Amino acid sequence: MDRWDTYADAWWNLFEARRELLADENLVELVKKGLANPSHRKAALVLLREAKSEVREALMPQLLGLAVYPHGLAREAEEVLFTIDHGWLAANIEKAAEEILAENDYTEQANLLNLYERLDEGLSKKLRASLRNHSDPDIRELAED
């Protein structure tokens, strides 16, 4: 078997595995497992682009956490997050963000504010107001930028 045959076989196997996964009734749990494993995360994010909106909605808290955490796939996680219906995302993101805000991590909160600014002006104003009362002066400063 030459390299082309190896590639073509691998591509077909990937196609079949993707088709089977997308039809699996446990897809949310399977992808959640993939998102939690740094070496599987890219594959999970790629698969989510093809998943039904209900699957992306169910995994929104994990996607949000990955989108604001400083790592190499944050941008891709954010892109998948923004494939969720805008209205649904704006209505449900604050609950998912509570854990991020409770961590008091400057970088994650700055990234969350940046994400909110692109998502919804009302949400970003609300978050800025909350950050103005934060005990950490550096985090308070985020509200002023």
C-alpha cells in the first residue's frame, strides 16, 4: 500500500467515524469527554461544527470555558460558540459565565468581557458594571477600558 492509499483509507475511516458519532444518541457526553482532553479537543471542536444546534447548546458552558481560557484553541472554541443561535446564546451565557467570574482570573475575565462585547452590548454593559465593584483593582480596571 502506498502513501496515497494510506491517506485515502484514513480519510474514509474518518468520514465513517464522523457519520457514526454525529448519529450517536450519546454525542453530547462523547464530545464533552473530547473537549476535556487537550489532545482530543481539536477533534471535538471540528466535529461540533457539524453537530446539531442542540448539541452545541448543551455544550455551551464547556465551549465558553475554552473560549476564554488562554490556550491555542480558544479562538476555535469561540468560533464554534458563535455558531449557536445568537438569541439563545445571549439569553443563556450569563449562567454559564458564573463559574468563570467566580474564579477571579484577570485574563479569563478580560476575555469574557471581550466576548460579551462582540455578542451583545447589553451583556457587556452589565458585565462592566459588575466588574466595577470587584475587589481586585486590576479586574476593576477592565471595566474602565
